[in-house]
Amino acid sequence: MKSCTVDDLKKAISDHDENVHFIDVRSVGEFEKSHIEGFINIPLGSDTKAFEKFKGTTVYLICFSGGRSDMACQALDGVGFKEVLSVKGGLLVWKVKGYPVVGG
């Protein structure tokens, strides 16, 4: 399983590569309350088919603190995704660093 820091994530967002996707695996309610602009929401526990259109691209996964994104990363690794990264510390560290979010 691969991981990255929130600083790595911020750089990836600013580089804006079409082959890079950003997925928040928290619940719909958590996502609606606060998320990083440009992320889509596919909650942990969703069928891995929900991620299929991202296969063959680089995928950054985030959750609140890193646990759920680690689990999602392992699940996607298990079905053949090659470049999936879990963001260490999740949205919690992102906010501590003062990086912007949509909502609270």
C-alpha cells in the first residue's frame, strides 16, 4: 500500500493532471459537511465497481484521519489498481496545516 503526506496531496492538486483523481471515502454526511474542493465522494464500503472508471489512473484517497483511506487503498490494490495513495493523517492534518476546505 502506498501513502502520501497532505503536502504531497496539495502539490498533486495544484499540478492538475487529468490522469489524477481525488476521492474522499468518508460518509456522505461527513463529506457534505466539509471536504477538499475537487474531491468526489465514494464512501468506504461502496462496491469496488464504483471506483472502476479510475483504474489505470493515479488515485488519492482521503478520509478523516487515514484509517478508512488505508482500508480503501488496500481493497483497490487487491483488485488491480496500480497507483492508489492513502493520505496520511487525512482531512484532520489537512485542516491543521490550514489548507482550504469547502464547508466547516
